[in-house]
Amino acid sequence: ASETSERWANISAHIDEQIMDLSRDVDRLTTIDEQFVYIYVNIDGNRQLYFEIKRLHDRLDDYHRTENLMHAKIDEQDINLNQLRKELNSEIQAHSEAELTIEKLKHTFDETTFKYDKC
């Protein structure tokens, strides 16, 4: 459980970091788009802006892939966690039943001993 919590914390921190990067990139992309309108006749400027926009789009695609992978891992961990809960509940129930059986056997033993001692 601690290892899972640590994984979750690491995944969350990584995603938060990517979201912050993407937010900055979106701001930069907006600025780049505005610049593109004003300097579209300059071939070098166009080329640089095109590559920067392409890079930002690639990063956004990477983010979406990472997000999808994270959701798949979360779903997988939820399934594993539910399975562990079921197993734990079964163990708890078996333990409780064993304790009840022990108490019944103890009680039967005490009754038998009492009857034997009386005779």
C-alpha cells in the first residue's frame, strides 16, 4: 500500500509538472501564432515558428499519450487493489470463523471436563 501511494505521488508530481510545462507552452504558442501573422513573409521566421509550433504540438501529443497510459495504470491498480481487498476480507472472515470454532471447541471441552469431573 505504501509503495502504491508512493507511485501515485510520483505519477501525480510528474503529471503536475507536465501540466505546468504545457501551460507555459500554450502561452508561448499563442505568442508564436500572433507573431506568425505579422512576419509570415519572412521565410526564416516562418520556418522557426513552424518548427516551434510542431515541437509544441508534439509535446502536447506526448502529454496525451502519457495521460492515457497513466489512466490505464490507475485502472490496473484499482483492479489489483479491489482483488487485494477481496482476499483480505476472505482472510478476515476465515480468521473470524476459526476463532468461533475455537471458542465452541473450548466450550465443549469445558462442558465435557465438568461432566467428567462430576462423575
